[in-house]
Amino acid sequence: MESQELAQHAAQFALAKKAKDIVILDLNGLSDVTNYFVVCTGESDTQVKAIADAIDDGTREMKAKVWRKEGFDNLQWVLLDFVDVVVHVFQPKIREYYDIERLWGDAPLERVED
């Protein structure tokens, strides 16, 4: 599966769980580590977990492998690393603090909405 397609699917799985402010950052040519970031917000521990689980389950059904998972112990910032795509599920204050979109401000950004 192409990394752009995986990023789009991850965003759609997040949208299905009512994630807010979903963006896909295209890091091709800007990062040697990954091609895309998918960034979204959940309003509570429960919603952050539901979003991350939906992405994990949905992509697994598509035969995409999560190589690393982080943040399930505190649910403030959950990271799912698919190597070519890295998904960040934040609670609002944590997302505001790290401001990944500003940090990668040179990256083309696509907003994903209903």
C-alpha cells in the first residue's frame, strides 16, 4: 500500500471516531524518517484511545503493520508508527503545546473533514 493511501485511510478511520482538526502533512523531501504525518485531536482519554484503536484495527485489516505504538499508558499523545506514515492523536492542550503543524510549517498540509 502506498504511504499516501495509508495516510488517507488513517485519517478516515480517525474521522469515523469523531476526531477533530485532522490534517495530513506531506513530509516527502522534508524528512528522511517518514513520508506523512496524520495529526488529529481527541477530546478525552476515552476518545483518544478510541481513535487510536480504530486506526490500528482498520489498518491491520488492510494488512498495514504498526511498527511501534506509544502513549497508550497516559492517552495524552498516542503515536502509531507505520514507518512511512506516523499518526499522532493528541488531547487539545498537548497538541497546542507541541504544535507539530508549525514545526513542520514547510510541509504541504491537507485538512480532512466530513
